[in-house]
Amino acid sequence: MIIKNSSEIGSTPLRRYAVEILEAGIEAVLPSDVLMKAVTYYAGHNMLAVNGSFYNPGKRIFVIGGGKASGKMAEAIEQILPQSILIDGLVIDKSSNFNTQKIKVAAAGHPIPDSRGEQAVKKMLSLKEKYKIDEHDTVICLLSGGGSALMPYPAEGITLADKQSVTAKLLCCGAEIAEINTVRKHLSRVKGGWLGRFFAPARVITLIISDVIGNDLSSIASGPTYPDKTIYSDALVVLEKYDLIDKLPLNVIELLRNGAEGKIPETPKQLDNCDNYIIADSKSALEAMRRKALDLGFNPFVITSEQKGETTAVAVNRAFEILNGKYGQYDALIIGGETTPVLPEKCGIGGRNQHYVAASMSILENLPGKWLVAAVGTDGSDYMPGVAGAIADNGTVQSIENSSIDVESYIRHYDSNSLLKSIGNSLIVTGDTGTNVGDIMLYLLKKQSRSFDLSVSNT
């Protein structure tokens, strides 16, 4: 079971159905499955097929990359490629506890980058000189969400402490991931296409598990092997938008201004040696959830794979849509995306999925019949380790009504974890899943006229 505490949170038939549907979504984007479907090596012809495109990889393949799915991706790619052609490699994940032979997996900090990540990137880059990698070789880059933080290598004149300060402030100000990455790309020696440029003239084939809304290749892990469409002045615009110019280290602002004035080179705008392939994304997970819900007797509808916006506002608006009957013909609503909390100066603990559920249930309490809302980070971490997300239903609301819990105060202070802990039977625990396609949300709605039997579960 992916959800470790399924017996605890699956206290009703409707909740047990939810567990099955959520697990189906995460299982569909596990690296071991998606890599095997996307990549084939034909030993007799020394040909590598990726999503239907064919390559002659030469006599040597090296593997690099990073992200919260990169360790599992490394395990899978070692099962696909013969040891004779796979020479060496290094990827950076949150953990180093993976079963690989040739590819080293280094652990680094996330969501705030740390020195372990910086040292690992340096080792990754050292492969080029160590093996004299050239146009006769192939470099496979394994990328997934989290790669931006896990692969820090600050630009000249910028320290890791500077990058940590920038990242921390961007994460708390309400900036969207594309905006955050616009800044990070222009403070890095590997992001924004620089990693792909570094390994030229070797062919770089990047395999991507995407957590970015719309699958913008320049934004996933800050696009280390993809041409960057943004410029230094764009990064300054982001900082001005969120009033961060005077709150960041002076040398960071000076570097961005020098770049905007053309005093230092822009990020690569063309990379002829790089090909990028998305092998899994949130749509893959949502389709698997839809099929599972259908199998369980629901009438499911995928609302969107691109849900975004301020967490409270999005949750409340979606709940009101349900209350007003916008999706009245469906009883399983499925969503993917990533909301962005705007935190007050003094906030509690939690994550966007926990907060989404807390904000949703405060509106859905007026919904007739039985209902359920769940939100989960597919990587297994809802900002804080040990919690993937949350689940709540009409029974949760009844428990609150029988207590003295001030739900609105918890929500106002973004203290969703404390709220859900005090309620009990609400937090979803998976541990690191080894994948990352963003967040998934699920609503199950049982009207009084619902005919299927909720007295038993198929689990």
C-alpha cells in the first residue's frame, strides 16, 4: 500500500474508496513503470528508443540529473540499459537509499538547497573531464520536480547562502513555481539550459517526470537542459512584483541588474545537442484515478490538471462550485495542479494540501448527503516531511461541531496541520513515493439518491 495509514483514515466505505482512487493515481506515475514504457534499448542494433524516437547512443552512456523521483528513475534506467554501455552517473535526490550499481545517488536538501547538493553538482559536472565525454557519447539526464532545489550551483559571485535566502523568501511570498524558477535560473551555473550546454557536444537526452502545470520544459527543475525563454530582466520583474528587491542580498540584485544590462551572458536560447521528453505528468495520474473511480461504480469527471492560485481562494471557490451544483451529474471529481499559499507574517505549520482540505471542509459542511475531500502531494511530502496531505468528510465536520475547535482561526493562521491533528483521522501518510507530478485532489459525493452500496469496500 502506498498510503501507509490507510486502515486509520479509511474508517468509512467512502474513505476506503478514496484511498483506492488516490493510490491508483500515484501508482500510475511511479518511475519503474513509466521508464519501462518510455525507454527501450535494442542491444542487437545498439539503438535507444525514447517515446518513439530512435538514437544511436554510441559506445558509452552516462547518467546525470536530479529531483524527488531521480533515485527511482536511476534504478529503472539501470534495468533497461546493459552494464557494458552504462559507464557511470550521478543523480541527486532527497535520499541516497536506492539500489543502483553504476549510478550514484547523492542526497541533498529540499525545498531549501544545501551544501550537499552543491557538492554533488560539482561531482556530476566532473564526469565530463574524468571520462573525456564528447560527441561520440550519450548523456541521459533524469529530471523530476524538486530538481531546482536539489541541484544548486550558484552563479559566480553568488553564494549558497544567497541562494538559500532567495529560495526561502520566494517560497513564502506567494510566487508561482514558474516565477520562482525564472529567478533561480539566472542565479545558477546549471539551470536555464546551462547543464545541457556544459555536456555539449555529447547528445543529452532528458527524461522528465513533470510536476509543472502545463509541462513547461523550461520550468521543470528550472530547465537545466532546455533553452531558456526568460531573461535577467524577467527575474527582476518577479522580485519587484513580490516586493523582494530590498529584502535580498545586494550581490544577488547586482548580478541580475548586470545581466539585464548585458554585462554577463544570458542563459542559452538554443541547445542543438539536447532532446527533452516528458514521460509522466499529472494527466497520467488523473486518468488512472478516473479509471479506478469508474471501476468502483462512480461517475467521475476530471475538472482540470492545471489548478493553481492562492490555496484558500481556490479551495473555497471550488467548494462553492460544488455547492451550487456545477458538477451535479458527477459524484467523483478529480483535479491536478499546485496551489500557492500566501502566508501571513505569523503562521502555523502545515502544507498547501492540508490547508486546501481544511479550507474546503469549512464550506462543504453545508453540502447535503455524504461527501469527502482529499488532497495529496504525489511525492509524499506536503511541504513538511511525514505528511502527504489530508482527507476530510461530513463526519469530520460533525466531530468539529461536537468540540470547541475554532476552525476559522486555524485556517486564518495557516495552521492546518495542528487543526487536522486535533481532529484526528485526517492526515494522509505515504512516506517518499519516489515520484512527483504535483498535487492531486479528489471529491467524492454521495447524494441521497445514490444507488451503489457503500456498506462494503473492495479493499
